[in-house]
Amino acid sequence: MARPVITNKIGVIVDSFQVGVKEGLRKAKDAGADGVQIYAVQGEFDPANLPPAARREWKDYIASLGLEISALVGDLGGHGFQDPAQNRAKIDKSKRIMELAKELGTDIVTTHIGIVPQNRDSQIYETMHVACEELSRYAHEMNAYFAIETGPETASHLKMFLDGLGSKGVSVNFDPANMVMVTGDDPVQGVHALKDYIVHTHAKDGIKLAEIDPRNVYGQYGYEAPALDHDKIAEMAENGLAFREVPLGAGSVDWNGYLQALNDIGYKGYLTIEREVGSNPEADIRLAVEFLKGFRA
């Protein structure tokens, strides 16, 4: 396949630098990124910790660096939206994060919602559907997107779930590495399957080493495995028992095919670099920026 030519902007998840938000922003700028994604669940960017004046200051500071925000991360962890006892609080916090995103100049919040069960008649499926239906309406009404990260289930199954929500306020943050590492799904086919929903992407790479039950990675309410824990997933991705996250271009993602697929569906959004493992993430991120810039004309 011929090498595709892309015009997409390149982003970096600030938290991947592991140096705090302000220093991470400077490092993203120095690495040559066009924009950044920032965790907004706890700490500096928790909406509860950001009064209006602080929000304006952060927005102005990010703009002063010549950066824009590609998205916020609003992943609340745990069992996503599978536990009805927790959903009211999680839905309300997700709405506050979406409001913060709009104030900071982005329409997108990315998240994990939990694995969508195969059985559409199950209680967990119904619980997730009700929560996501409310969030989809809320996002749609404010011209925003609550974007589910790919990986826990196949693209075709995720599309079936999304098609049933009634609006596109809940959409997709496409992560090709998660697909190849866990479900073994093909990102190229996945792009075409989810073409109507993709609003943001993560640029990450990985290798699948053995079959693994996605519930043992992402957790599931009522299942014996632990709930979603990003530190645990990063440890799994680094130790490489069932899968391994690797620098961009060194894994199983077919970047020529994947980027061409994004071109084919007319995706013009961000390619946002995520690096969750490694002893020198800054070096890996810099190489990833150059790798993606290599696809520009």
C-alpha cells in the first residue's frame, strides 16, 4: 500500500510526560505537538478544583503556548457505567467535565464506559444503555461529544450499542492499539465500521502476545476480575504477559492502512499520542510526533 498523506493535527496526552500539567504542556510544545489532551478527573483539572478564574487562566496559558486542547480525559475508572448504584454520581461528574471542556475550547471528552455485554437483554447492558442515553442527550444538546475509547469489545459490537442511543452525543475515541492488543480486532476495518462516530483518536501501538479475556483487562461488574485501573493496565502492557504497548510504528498497528482508512472516511480530527509505559516517555513521545509528521506531505 502507498504511504498515505495526512493533514491531521498531532496531539499529546499531557499526563503521559508524568511531570504535572504545566510542565507537561511545555514539553508537548517542545515536542512539536499542535494540541494536548488533559486528564480532568482529579487533581489540577478536576472541575471541582477549577473556579471560573482558574479556567480562564489555564485557557489563556495554553493558548499562549500556541497549543489547543484536542480533548479532555473524563475516564472515571472502576466499572464504568455498569454499576447502577454509582451511575448517578458518575453521570453528574461526567456532565461537569463536559462543561469544563466547552469552557476550555474543546467539544470532546474521552472515556471508558465498561465492556458492552454481548447479551442485549442483560441487566448490565440495560444499565449502561440508560446511563449512556442520558449522557448522549446531554452532550448532543451542548454540541459536545462523550467519546468511548475502543478496545474492550469489537468495533461491530460497539457500533450496535451506539446505534441504539438515539443521538451521537456519545461517540468514539478510536485507539488502534487497544484493539490489536486485547480483542485482536482489525483497526482498519474498525474505522470503517465506526466511521459515523469517530471524533478523536489516540496514536498508540502495541502487540498481542496471547489470548486474554477483556474482562481481565478492563473489569466487569459482577465478574471476579478487578475493576478498570489504568495503573494495572499499564503494568500489564509493560510486563507483556498477554500484550505489550510499544513505541509508535514498532507494533502490530498497520499505520499505512489505518491512516488511509481515516482519510477514506474523511476524519479531520486529532491524532493524539498516548504513552502509558516505558522508562523514558518523553523520548518515545518525541519519536511518535516525528513518526506521524512523516505522513504529512
